[in-house]
Amino acid sequence: MTIKPKVAIVGRPNVGKSTLFNRIIGKRKAIVLDTPGITRDRNYGTADWNGRTFDVIDTGGMDFEPSDFNSEINSQVNEALKEANVIIFLVDSNSGITKQDDQIAKLVRNEKKKLILAVNKADNDVERLSAYEFYGLGLGEPMSISATHGTGVGDLLDRITKMLPEEEEVDKETDRIKVSIIGEPNVGKSSLINKLVGNDRMIVSSHAGTTRDAISLNLETEDGEKFKLIDTAGIRKPGKVQEAVEKFSVIRAKDAVDESDVSLILIDADAGIREQDKKVAGIAFESGKGIIIIVNKWDLIEKDNHTMKEFEQYVRDELPYLNFAPIVFISARTGLRVETLLPLVTEVYSNEIKRIPSSVLNDILYDAISMTPPSAHKGRKLKLFYLTQVGVKPPLFIVFVNDVKLFHFSYDRYLINYIRKVFDFTGVPIKIKARQRS
Ligand code: GDP
Ligand code: GDP
């Protein structure tokens, strides 16, 4: 597993950051399968160019009052400087150097960060010439581009890929189950980690994680089970809510999830499920990793016999695509049920690496077909010949059929549910792909 290098686009409002961002990653986003209910962050995405893959972050889209420009742009640029490997500083060829451009230049000028000054909206030769004026920012040679027409964007991407560092190889240690603890600020991530670590029967060692700003902790339980906790809680918001910081915290959650085997998604029982929680949940879902949903601060809730059932239904309604994930109600403060978490992580992990022999799968397939045969579609009927597991983490199955076009979503879901009924895949997303039998 590797963590992708990051490229951030900074600049004052309206210079074309979002347009450039969409141009760089647009095509790729379009092929992402749309899962209902997933809140996607429009502000980051993955790009491929010349065989290199990197994440692009659009720091734009923030509506702030002109009076707030100073503090907002400071936090935006500082976050980008902290997180990204390459910064694209975007300016507008039509407006010349503005005061705000100057201010951003000041923030980035003395940083050793790799920086590209790109002059956007250079749609024609005259505008391309005006790019020279931006030498005045003291940031080296400006590149002219047109984000709407695509002119110069290929050259820009060439330059970016030359500047990217080698991909960071993430921890190759295989005997530890890697667990990320993710969630909105203040849901109780640090408290939970302290509680997990505070158990004196636990052997703990801490070292800086590969995920920037994340700490990882090695834990070993009495019975010798080894874990590595990847903590994204180190992220602290100074003072008021800052959008730039939020945005980058989502990216960090993505890194942590990519690095882990099982993700614990924390939700604040008192605050309920908010947009940002759904973003974090969407990231975990898309990674295909094992997932446990944790409802924290359960001590704050006034309860009767139905409260937990009702809350569970609420979580299922809000995060329908995580229907495979177990839900645990805890209090990181009082310690309620915290001791159940690591055993559950172990169980989910063992489901994640489970392999079912083809002979067994084919008995199951036969049973499933007998119970509910596929219905005919326009006079043609789906025939399923053979089911086999081709991957783990997450488990991937291939079913050979007479015609892949006849393998519809409803039968796919039926088979998945059937497999889940027979085998324990709690906490793990499973997928079936149909292949034409040749
Ligand atoms: P952001 O606030 O920096 O994210 O800027 P946007 O991407 O929202 O763009 C601001 C405006 O500039 C929009 O109306 C875009 O259509 C326009 N724009 C962006 N790139 C170009 C370009 O290359 N040429 C021209 N002519 N307009 C552009
Ligand atoms: P983080 O930002 O996700 O790491 O959240 P923290 O662990 O810093 O917790 C944020 C606040 O919620 C702190 O004031 C905690 O004391 C409080 N908190 C965390 N877990 C619980 C809990 O289970 N019950 C209650 N009542 N408060 C909690």
C-alpha cells in the first residue's frame, strides 16, 4: 500500500481553481460508480499522468467576505504547504498582479515547497503574452494555461509529475492489524484512543506515522493480538471553524483509511450524523476496507428500551451503503463497551482475509439458484455456471454467466446477501463481478 503524493491548487477566488481541478481529474471522477447516499467531496480527486498517480486538492470554493481574506487565505495556503508535495499557485492573466496575489506570493515565496506559478485564462496569444507580467511575483517563470480550453494543461501536468516525490511505501509489517480511527473533530477519537491505550494490560509503543500529522500506536493485547492504531486525531482546529482545515482533514482521513485494514468510523450520539460524517463514511466505503461504526458519547443519551434500536435504524437510514458494518454503542469517557472493540476488529479482519473454496461456493450458487431462479428478461434468461473467489481485502468473487448484460443489480444483490447468510462477512464489503463464459 502506498500513499499518493499530493498537489494543491491555491489562489484567490475566481482565478479558475475549480475549473483547473475539474479539468485535471474530471474524466476520472466520472467513472466512479455512484452509490446512493454517499456525499462526495468535490474538492479532491485522483489524477493519472504519465504513469504517475497523485491526489489533487482544490482549496477553492470558499465563499468568504473580503474582510476575512487575510485569515482565510493564510489558513488555506498554510494547510496546502503542510500537506501537499507540489503547490500550483494560480493567477488570472486578465487582471494582472493583484494585492491578493501579492499576499499569497509572500506566503509561499520563502517556503522550500515545490511550486508552479500558473497564469490561467490565457485563452489566446495576447493573453499568453501577458503572463510575463507575473515574473513580478518573484516566483520564477510563469506557465500560461487555459483551464477552460485545456491549453497548456498537459505541459503543466508534465511539470507536476517531474516534481513529485517517489511514492511513500506504507508500513509493510503484516502481523499487525492496522486500524484507523476516523471521524469529525470532537467526536471523541483521542478519548477513545486514550481509553484503548490506557488499559494497563496493553503493551503500547508510539511512533510517528507515515500519514502526515497522524500518530500511530502499536498495541498488543494479553493474548498476543497485535494492532497498529492510526490516529487522525492530531488534527486540531485553531479557533473558529476553518473550511480549509476541514477540507484537509477529509484528505487525511483518506490517507489513514488507505493505510489501514479496518476503519472505525466514530459518530457523536449527541450531535447525530452530519454532512461531514457522511463524507468520512463515504471515504471509508470507497476504500473497500473493513468498517465498524461506533456511536460514541452514548453516556449523554437518555435511554429507554428502544433507544438503541431506534438509533441503529437512524444510522442505517443515514448510511445505507454501510449496511454490512456492525454498530457499537460506546462511551469513550466512561469506558462503556470499549473493551469489545479490539475483539470485533479482529473478527472483521479475519472476515476480510477469508477465502472460501470454489467447491463450497458452487454448492452455494446451486442452492441460491434453486431457491430463487433468475427471471427471464425480454425472453432471455440469465444462466450462472460457476462462482469463485479471486481476491481478499476486500473479498471479490467472480461469477461466470451466459451473458453479463443479464446479470442485473437485483440478482447481484441477491447473491451477495445469500453469501452473507452462509458465511460471516460482518464488517466487510463484498463484490461480485460477472464474466462471460467463453
Ligand atoms: P475559483 O474560484 O478559483 O475556483 O474559480 P472558478 O474555477 O470557479 O472560475 C472562475 C471563473 O473563471 C468561472 O466563470 C470560469 O468559467 C472562469 N474560467 C476559469 N478558467 C478559465 C479560462 O481558462 N479561461 C477563461 N476565459 N475563463 C476561465
Ligand atoms: P476528537 O477531536 O475526535 O479527538 O475528540 P476528543 O477525544 O478530543 O473529544 C472531544 C470532546 O468530547 C472532549 O471534550 C471529550 O471529553 C468529549 N468526549 C469524548 N468522548 C466522550 C464520551 O464518550 N462521552 C462524553 N460525554 N464526552 C466525550
